[in-house]
Amino acid sequence: MEEQKIVDQIIDLSSRALSETDRKQFVSYLMARGGLLAQIVGKDIEVEEATLKVWLEKEQEVLARLQEERKRVLRDMDGLSRRRAAVRQYSPKFPFPPMPVFLDKLG
């Protein structure tokens, strides 16, 4: 039954992550889940079928959210890259090079 508790905690953390709007908090919930997942990976776990269905649904929702976040990050990176390239392309050119100015003390 310990496996059932771990799976329930994973589902709970997944639900919390999905309801979170802050990216950092979303990631922290997923990281917390990682430790629990490591405990059951590779083991034959025995949990109720209904729990497995809920877990699968949550995992699909998490995957969809991660794909959305990936697209958003790539879009942000592309925008930054374009702005940076635009700034590099702009360089003011004057018809004459700057002339040194010599000021003498008057009077």
C-alpha cells in the first residue's frame, strides 16, 4: 500500500503543478514529483485501476502543458534574437568622423 500513497502524492503534485500559473512554482512541483517517481520506476507497482487512469490523465495534461511552455520559451527566444539582431544592424553613420576638440583656457 506504500506504492498507493506514492502514486497519490504524484497525482496530487501533478494537479498542483497544472493549476499553477507561475512558471517557477510549476517547475518546483514537477521537481518534487521527480523524487517520488524515482522511488517507483522499474518496480512492479500494484495500485487500483481507477488510480492508474487518473494518473495517466494527469501525465497527459502535464505533457501538454510542458509542450505549451516549450513553445512559449522558443517564441520568447526568437523575439529576443530578432531584437538583438535589429540592434546590431543599426549603427549611426555620420558623414564625417568625429573631430578632436581642443579647448584652450581663455583670458
